[in-house]
Amino acid sequence: MNSHQINIQPFSEWNPAGDKQLLIAGPCSAESEMQVLTTAAQLVEHNVNIFRAGIWKPRSKPYTFRGCGEIGFSWLKKVKREFQFPIAVEVMSANELKIALDNEIDYIWLGARTTINPYMLDELAKALENTDIPVFIKNPISPDLDMLIGAIERINSAGIKKIAVIHRGFQSVYSAPYRNEPLWDIPIKLKCQYQDLPIICDPSHIAGDTQYIEEIIKKALTLEISGLMIEVHAHPSDALSDSKQQLSPQQFGKILQNVDFQNRRKRTSNNTPEKEAALMKINSQRQLIDIYDEQIIKLLAQRFEAVKEIGKIKKGVDIPALQSNRWNAVMKQCLSLGNEFGLSDEFVTNLMELIHKQSIDLQ
Ligand code: PEP
Ligand code: MN
């Protein structure tokens, strides 16, 4: 892969949580002064580092709530003053960036619908030149690692060195029961290429429903992510956008407690930096292997389900389990695929014989 070097500042130097995992929380959208203030007031006790709220919302349908617009900044300034929260908003254009910067916004994020669009990224990159605002880049809607890396490169080429990626899952027909498919191998592959790039997980947009948020956070924490961005609303059922996936402050606190978020500290070690870097690389590759192993087991289970179905049908019409023509064709196809992907004939033969034996036993 021909990737350009990206030149970013170490996360610990600009992470408001220092050496700990970053916690960003707040409503999907700013809706009223009351809503942002009551939400923020209830987030103070949970050690949230950055308050988030969408001011302009890129919605699928035009007649739904599209954000409160500029008036929201006066509300967010109050959040900042009263609770000392730094503030993050989403911007989609040079104009929105300018307004955000004029209104004392501390962090911006680029949404999934922006990261997918090179023209919008170019416009934003140009507008970011000569600023020093940290930028969170959400993964694009589709699982395109090059597109994501391209977005990082574009923003970085404007001189922005405080960059983190937000993993929010991918639109997919296979996402159920989640709103977006996590495809964990994508952020891990990104980490394999860019060890120093912080990756934050947004379980709210992966889940699409509060009931899945905790399990997604647990999974993300096993991958040693650099932080979380979570949607929290004082009254989720009244929310004007993403109502189903927003946690109440109480639910939010409970989940953080269940996953023991506050007590997780970065591991310290006495290794040389070279050894530490090597260990991190090995760790990323192992995380990939774990994901592939999970896929292999799940696929095998699906394969055996199909085998069992055939078994039932064969029984009904008295056809024997073993049919050598079919088996020869299966083996032939797998050997040829194996060749294509660099697997030896011996390995493919052994593996397929083991699978075949189990299939016959099942039938
Ligand atoms: C959001 O964070 O509210 C948002 C619109 O997210 P995404 O771009 O990930 O859909
Ligand atoms: Mn949202």
C-alpha cells in the first residue's frame, strides 16, 4: 500500500484526559438552552472531558430536524462557562468552520457524510490552514480504508497535527441488530499502519439503539482504543434526532461503571521504545487474527447449518449422505481458490477433509 507519512502530534500532548482514555459526551443535537445545560450539568460527575453537540445536522430527510443553527453557540458558550467543558461540534463546510471558530469552539469533528466526500474535505482542509484546532475525523459511511486515510492526509496536509479518528461503524445490509456494522478489522488495520494515530469509538452510532451500547464499548475497550464519544441527552425520548440511541445521563453513568471506564489507565512498561513499538504492532496483528478466527468459526457454523438442511432433505427422499461427485467438485474449487491465495494443496486438502468429515457425521 502506498501511504504517505502522516505527521501528527502525540495524543497525550493534546488529549484533555492526559494519559487516560478520552471521554466525549453530549447530545446528538443542541436543541435548546435548557436541554444542553441540563445535560451538561448531569455529565460533570462522570468525568466527561469534552461536551459534544451537533449544531447543523446532516439528516437523511429534509423535513426532519436539521439542527438549531447558529443560535446554539450562545447555549454552548454557557455550557463552557458554567461547567468548564471544552466544546466539540461537527462542521461540514468552510463557512461552518469559520462560525465555529468565531464562537470559541475547542474541537471539531468531521462527520461520516463529510469524510466520504473529497471535495468537502478539500474545502475544509483549506479553511483549516493556519488554525490549530484539533480535528476528530469520523470514518466514512462506507468501509473504505483508503478513503479514511485520504481524509486524514487531507486534513494533515493543511498543517493540522492534532488528529484523531472516530470509529462509528459502516452502513451495511449486514448491520442488524446494529445501525452500522462495526467491522472492527478496519480500525485495527488503520492502527497497524499508523501506530500513533488515536482511535476513538462512537458506540452510539454503531448501535443505533441504547440496548447495544454497553457491549460495543466492552468490545472497543478490548481493542485498547484511545477514548469514547457517546451521545447523551437529558430526556432521550424527546430528542429531535437519534432518539433511540441516546443515553440518559443515568444510563450513561451506569454503563461507564459496568465497564469500569474511569479506572482504566494506560499500561506502563520498562521496555525500550523500539520493543514497545514492536509489541504494539504484534498486538494489532493479534487483534486482527482474533477477528478473523471469530469469522472463521461463525462461517463454519453457517456452513454446517446448510449441511444439516441438505441432510433433512436427503433423508426425506432417501439419498445417501456421501456423494462423491459433489465432494470432488467442492475439493477442486477449494484447491483452486487456495492456489490463488497462496495456500498449499496439502493444507487445503487436510482442512477440507476435516470439514467434510464433520459434514458427513452431521448428515
Ligand atoms: C453525529 O455524531 O451526530 C453524527 C451525525 O455522526 P455520524 O457522522 O457518525 O453519522
Ligand atoms: Mn447523532
